[in-house]
Amino acid sequence: MVIYDFSKLQEMVNKINKQEMYITICKNIKMYRLQRYNEFKKENIQNTINPFSTENIAALLEYSHTHYKRFESENDSTKMIPLDKLVKLSIILDQKIEDFFKNEHE
């Protein structure tokens, strides 16, 4: 573990851009949901209800479909997913919570 001095920590913390962070989270939510959606569809041909559709994810999170879709839209600057809903999504999508913060889209 690296131990930083105060000024280095301050520099690192000040680099955080809230808007960019939420864009990353939105992209990852959508990416992981689509992965699970396609995996389920491929393995469960007879099953007509895909638990990873946006409608079903919204229901599991107790949101309207429209409200949930805003969390997958990187262009919606007013959305900010609450931490408890992000934790629930990590369970639903079987992803570690830190995976939502990874910026692998560059």
C-alpha cells in the first residue's frame, strides 16, 4: 500500500469529475445489463420473460421504466443513481460494485 502526503491526496481527490464519473457508471450499467440480457436470451430460448430487460430491472429497483432508462443514458445529466440502487444492481447483474466505476470505454 502506498502512503501519500496530504498535498498528493488533495491533488488526486481534486481530479475527480462528478459528471464523468456518472457517465462511466451509466455506460457500465448498460454494458453489464446487456451482457446479462444476451446471456439469458441465449441460454433460455423457451423463456419469454428476460429478467434483464430494462422493464424488469426497473421493476426490481422499484422505478418506472422511463426513470430507470435515464440511469443507462450517458446524455441525461440530471440522473444520479442512489447508492442503494447501485448496490441492488450489483446483485441483480452479478457484478462487483467497483466494476461500475471502471473506465474501460476509452
